[in-house]
Amino acid sequence: MTEQGPWRLLALAPLPEDAVRAMLGPLGEAVTVAVPAARERGALLDALAEAEIVVGDWTAALALDAEAVRAAPRLAFVQQPSVGVDGHDPDALAAAGVPLANTAGVSAAGVAEWCLASALALSRKLPEADAAVRAGEWPQLGLRPRELGGLRVGIVGFGPIGARAAELFGALGCAVSYWSRRARPPEESRGAEYLGLDELVAASDVLVLVIALSEETRGLIGAERLARMPAGALLVNAARGGVVDQAALVAALERGHLGGAALDVFATEPLPPDDPLRSLPHVLLSPHVAGSTPQSTTRLVARVLDNVRAAVEGRPVEGVVNGVSPVVVRRAPG
């Protein structure tokens, strides 16, 4: 607490108010916690008038665009409780001198394990085998599963999730390569080889997407790159739906060019009832839960609390993604 009193924290998480207060309770008297009067834009704009710290909404339903930033004259810090900062306007926050931090790395183990598990499920034809046996069939000769070990795995995005995925796939004997916007030094590459994106796509029996969504990566895997993938290749998307041209993916699956896809994220969430992905064979669908484990939730809450403590104590916060100084500066009232 400072001479100005406790910091005013606005929590936007889609949880009951008592749950939000319990989660932030360890911050003690350093902050006062408020939530919007309703989960709608007008209530958000009203609540922002007094907010100094915002803990964001991981669903992106309530996010800080340029108008919201203008409505928050005292705002000093935004902590997003997720890796993605979808919906927020990083440039508007940066122009206002407000650092925007995410929680990169807290779900790396969970998401990487989901990628491995789904690639194994597709390559071993586990969903098809389960459905056939439940239907009274016994297709021992028709499934033709294949081993994942020895296949070429390409990872698009090499942050904490990509690095952990490289370790897991490498442990099974896969030949792992990766692409990201910068090559990592050998000691950080987890034994994976750096390739250009088009070369990686063309050389991957399994293509794993774990890159953040931005204007640069939106539609990164479109019809042309899907056509470059080897016939029968598998696509695993645990990034964001917008990284893949979903219509082009459906077309590649329908014509049999791809052997299958595992998708935890979609262009529209929840997946609409009439979406063609629902009826395609060899497609594993998951409701955006790759990183939703008790362990990752514990790490996420700890990161949020640590960063808010750092902010109010004048220490640098971790994970700033919009280029602003990680030392949070409180604004004078009025």
C-alpha cells in the first residue's frame, strides 16, 4: 500500500465474484478488488473509470480496445491470465504507457502433452478403433495404424510450448524440426533443427502449431501451405483457430490429401453445430482445453498474483508483450 491507499484492481475473469475475490485474496490489503456490474461492454467501460490494474478475461469477451483504454485514465497495468492477449489492443495500451503482460509458459507442459497425445491418437487410429469396437466391429486388418516414432515432426512456434513439445516428440524418436520468427541457439533448440516455414511444412509428417495469433500469423497455414504438406500428413493445432485457414483445411481433409487433424482451437468457438469439421472422419476435436489442467491453473494463479504484487511494490513484472517498461508507474488521481 502507498500514500494513495490500496491499488484499485478490476477483475474481468468469467467467474463468480466470490471466486474472483478468493483467487485474489492473497494480495491482502495492497489492492481493492472490483468486478464489472455485468458482463457487457457498457459495464466494462464504467468500471474502467477508476481501475488502476486490470486482470483480464481469458475468454476475450471483455477486452481492452482503444476505446476502453481511453475510458481508463488511471490504468497502470494489465495482467492477462493466459498466453494469448486476444482482443486487447497492445498498441493503444503502449501509447498510454500501460504494460500488458501475459502468462506465457504456465500451460506449456499441458499443451505440449495434448499435442503429443493427439498425434499419437491420430497415428494409431485410436478414435476409429474405439468407434468400431463400440459398433460391434473388429477391424484388425482395416485400420492400418502407424507408429509415431521415426516420423518427421515440424513445430510452428518455439516458445515454451514448442520447446517442450520438441522434447516430448524427440523422446519417441521423431525427427523434430521447428520454425519460429527467430532461430534459437543450439542450447535452446532441444535437439530440433531450424527450417524455413515452407521447407518445414513440406518436410513434416506431423505439423504441430503452437504459435501465437497476430496479424502476422493469421492465416499462416492456408491452402498453398496445406498443399505442400506430404500426402497423408497430420495437422495438430493447439495455437489459435485463426492461424489456419479453416475452409482450406476442410477442403484438404475432404479430398484426402491430409491423413487427419487434431484441433483444440477453431475460427469460431464454440464450434457451430453445422460446421463441416464435425462430420469429417480422421478429425479429433477438443474444446480448447489443451492447457486446462489443475497444474497449469495453479501456475497461472501464482503468476498473476506474483505479477500484481510486483506491480504494486514497484518491482518489474514478468511477461510484458507490448514493449512498455515492466516497472509499473502509478498515476496520480484526477
